[in-house]
Amino acid sequence: MTAQLSQEQLARDIGVAVSTIRRWEKGQAEPTMTVLQMKSFCEAVNQTLDELPQSLLPPAEGEAA
């Protein structure tokens, strides 16, 4: 998924810290957002909720991607 946003722009758009976005991108944390933040995130990345992946964390060893 590519939205052509900087980490700073996305963080500002959805109301989280830039460090939070970095942890999500590195697979160090799973996003936890309010409904309003999730709606803002979907708008920012131009995706519907159904189009988003089920998880942003890498699959555990032995699990399918």
C-alpha cells in the first residue's frame, strides 16, 4: 500500500505521533486507533477499511503471509 505521504503528514492527518507511524511501518506494533482516526487513516491512504490488510505485523514463523 503506497499513499505517497510522509510519516509526518500521515501522523498529523490521523492524530498520532510520528514515532507511532514508524513502529507500524517496522512491524513493531499493531495499529490501535479510534473510529475517527481509522476513518482519517482510510481517507489519507485512499483505501476503504475492507481494502486494508488484516495485520501490519509480519507473519509469525510458520504462518502463511
